[in-house]
Amino acid sequence: MEVKNLKTFYITTPIYYPSGKFHIGSAYTTCLCDSLKRYKQLQGYDARFLTGNDEHGQKIEEVAKKNNMTPQESVDYYAQLSQDLWRNLKISNDDFIRTTEKRHEVIVEDIFEKLLANDDVYLGEYTGNYCVSCESYFTKTQLLDGDLCPDCGSPTKLLKEETYFLRLGKYQDRLLKFIDDNPDFIVPETRKNEVVQFIKSGLNDLSVSRTAFSWGVKVKSNPSHVVYVWIDALSNYITALGYGSKDDSLYQKYWVNGDEVIHVVGKDILRFHAIYWPIMLMALNVPIKFRLFAHGWYLMKDSKISKSKGNVIYPEQLTEKYGLDAFRYYIVRELNYGHDGAFTPLDYVSRINTDLVNDYGNLVSRTIAMVNKYFGGAVSFKKHNDEISKYEEDLRTIAKDVFVNYTQSMDEFKVAQALLEVSVLVKRTNKLIDDTFPWELAKDDSKKEVLESVMYHLLESIRLINIMYIPVLIETTAKVFAMLNIEENYQTFNSYEFGEKSEYQVVKKPEHLFPRLDLEVEEKNIKAMMDSNKVQEPEVPKIEILPEITIDDFAKVDIRVGKILEGKPHPDAKKLLVFTIDTGDKLRSIVSGIANDYDPRDLVGKNVLVVCNLKPVKLRGVLSEGMILAGEDKTGKLYVIEASLGMKPGDKIS
């Protein structure tokens, strides 16, 4: 049943380019959005989460060709890979948009025609250096030395083509005013400043169509043009909601009348989302409802992730080896708000051991073990006046403060900071054990209620910790709630108050949450994973060429087309075959050493190349009047060279 009258929250990843497997950079963005969606649901929002693939463009054509696929086969393959990955990472997206879907393409066609009719798009000609990888033109002043792309470093091509342009300058002042009126439109502040400076330097009209390739949405009124990636791709955020369709109820609910819309993107595509997208919406008379969060990159030793550099690590490799929650925790914990972060095997293992094994996992297992040992698994809230109460009171205060800081950080997309706040409570809860010495209290019968109070505070604090971990630790939080027999109504933000649950009955034997990792061993294991992903440069084979000959020498060799009429094994040699071949001048008996690679019957009827003026010789008693030409690969396998269709016995080869 649909939940009514809740505030709405619509969050999106960029749609990813399906030219290969997704590495941890894409997984970071998606896990971040997933964590924020789950957080908003805990707050009581009607939350919707969109991700998907950007499946048009020249690069898609090239990838498909390289893999001997059609473009559609290629994008279908990668769409399946990406959706399988998100399922494995327990991503809770509500929709997966593909730009090759009809629901998207037909609306993009209409959007382009509307922009054209309003004179926001016009036909012109463009000359410039084009980067296929980034699908962008660059001016000479923007290019790196050697006409390399300033964004990705790839070589660019000088292209001249007829193209449609989107009028950006027309909306420049209006966009600046919008940003000024909405100071939190782009975060972090440093990214907003970059955008404002770029706009103030002057906006040139943007090329929004291509004629150099065909894989994309055709311009309805001029099908020789394909709608360029940014009008096509950026529109997905509203086409996925049904904008322009017969049923636009989701668009009305989450966009037009929505409370909060968040686009999460990497800093490399900030300009497209912060400038082109709002200008498109202005031109379409669509309200600009979104805020933009531009995050940093995961780097590998100060460089971008690259297969050729051997520094790629795939999410599946880490989740299969170390578990889902360990990966999800690390990936959103390690990259600080607005900054780049470095992935290293050492950091990965250390983060899991420190935060999840030593602090959180150990706290849960120790507490359950003590509750079972001292109270048979059942405890309840107890009042007492022992001096230990000051430690309990301090824990309650910290739990309250942590939640305030946690929610503020999550509201500002600072998920790493929010998890750091949770760690404060985890550490303080562990410290309660160190402060109160439960094993000593257990020796004094008069301290039984004090000991029970300490156990209760530990369990209640674990409950609160677990609630804050729900958006990130998908499997582990469910296990902990089950081990502590915590009812669903005590697993919510509304129940986040120390003392809300007054009684506990824990399981007899706790499930082990996170195994301790051997730092040295696992660091080597992850490095080996990364090495296995490195693109190997093909070895240039060392080929020994025979001494050179003159054209006159070659002219002495008479090579003719011969048709094999009969073939049989040599009567006295296992490696030899005997053939009867028509070479136009006569029928020849030829012995060939190809018995290990061919059944003679398979060659009957074939036209092959024969050296006809080779001096006849007897081979193991059988006369051979020529030689069949064959090639040999590096494994030693032989391949008989066949003549082209249409050639007849006796035709000369030169």
C-alpha cells in the first residue's frame, strides 16, 4: 500500500558509461547514494533512488566493434553486468534507466524538437579538437601539449562538422542569479566557486548533435544528426520519472512537487550538471528542483584508477574475499567530504580490523558473552546509586550528542564524518567495560544490580549504534538486532533514545561478525588481485627472417593452384600424408608432413597452393612431385593455405 503525505526524497547517481566493468569509483558513488536513501527512509521520507547506464555515443560503437558485437549487444551485456553488481552490493535503487530504452528515447526526441522550436537550439558548424573518450570538444588553449585531452589525457581528433548548438550565453545571467539565490545549490562550496568562475568567464554555445556516428537518438526533424550525449544523458533524471509521457505521476510527485532532489556526481562531470543541465531545464520551462553534490575521486597512489597501470580493484573481488558490509563500510568511510581519497590494500585491511573487528564486532561479542555468563542472557534496566553511574550517565550523554552530529553530517552528505561519529559512541561503549570492570563486579553479590545496569547500558548502546549503522551495514545490523532480539519498533530513528527499550534477552551464542585479518597476508592478497587486473601489453614476437633474396630469386619459384583429388596416409610414416593433386599441367603425387593436423579426407576437393618446380624426391619410398604451402603458428600447428574462390587448377601465384 502506498504511503501518503510523506516528504519526498529523490536521489540519483550519474548514469554510467558501459565501456567496461565498473571499478570501486563507480561503486563509491552508488553505495553513497544508497546509504543516503536508506538514511532518509529511516527519517520517514518517501525516498526514491535512480541509477542507470548512458548507452549512446561514438565510444559505445568503438567498444562494441572491438568486442565483435553490435552496439545493442554490447550495451545489453554491460547493463546486465552493472545490474548484477548493484544487486550483489545490495543497492536499493528503485529504477535502472538505460538511454536506449524507448521510454527515454522518445522523450529525448521531443525535448530536442521543443528546444529547436523555441530557438534555444540552432543549426551551425563546428571545428575543434574532439575527445572520443570524454565525448567533448576542446579549444586549442584548453588542450594539453600534443593536442591531448585536458580531462583524460587521450589524443584528440580535429573534426569539422555541421552541428546543432544549445544557446548557453542566453541563460548565463539567469543561471548566475539562480546560484546566488540558492547558495546550497552546489556543494561543497569550493565546487560552487569553480562553477561560478567558469560561468563568469563567458559561456560559449554548446554543440549538442553529431553526424560522425549513428549510435544514438536521431533528431526527429533532421535524422542525419544524432542528439549529443549531454542532452540525451542529462534528461534521464526526468525521463525516468515519466516527464513528457502519458503517465507523469512520478515526475509530479518527486520533481515538480518534491521536497528534496539530489544529484550525486564525480567532480569530473560537475560542469555538465551545474551549467548545461539547469540551462536545459530553464529552456524547457522545467523547475530546477535539484541540489548538486560533487564528490572527489578514489585515487591509486596519486593517480586515477587505470587498468594499464595495474591499480584497478573491482568491488566483486573485495566482497567475495572480505564480505559485503566490510566493502560498503570502507568505500563510504574512507573518502572524506569533497576530497579525493587513496585506496591502498593496507588501508582497506586496517580499516576493517580497526573499526569493524576490534571496536564494533568485539563489543557485540563481548557484551553478549558477559550477559549470558552473568545473567543467563536476560537483563533489564536497573536504578542504582553506585559511583559507576557517572560512567553510565556519560555514555547516555555521548549517545545523544553523537546522534545529533550524525544526523547533521548525513544531512550534509558527509557520510564518512557520520560514520566517524558512530565510532565515537562505539569507542565510548567499549570504554564503559574498561571503566567498570564487570568481571570484578561479578565477584560481589551486593553489586549484582550495578553489574546488570552496566550490561543493560552496553546492550542499549549497541542498539543505538546499530540503528545508525543501518544505512551502510546491510547484513550485519540485521544479525545484531536478531542476536539481541530487538523488535522492529526499536530499530528506528524514532526509538533512538537511551532507555527506550528496557529489557533484553540475548542469544546464547553470538554469530561471529567480522573475522580478524592478517595485515601482511591480506595486503599481499589484494595486491595480487590488482595485479591480475592489469592489462598486459602484448609481447612482440621475435621472428627470425631468413637471408634476403632478390626478386629474380623469388621468380624462380613456380607456385600454382592445385586441386586435391585424393588423400591418404603414408604407408610407412605416421606424420606424412600422400595426395593426388591436379595442378593444371598434370596429376601430381605430393607427400606432405601434415598428418598431425589434418585428416586427409577433409582436404579432398580443396584448392591449395603448390610449389610445382621443386625437384621430385622419394620420401620413405613414395614419390613427391612438389610441395603444399602451409603456415605454422607459434605452437607448431600447421594450416594449409587455400586459394581464393574463383581460382582454378594451374592458375599462377606471384
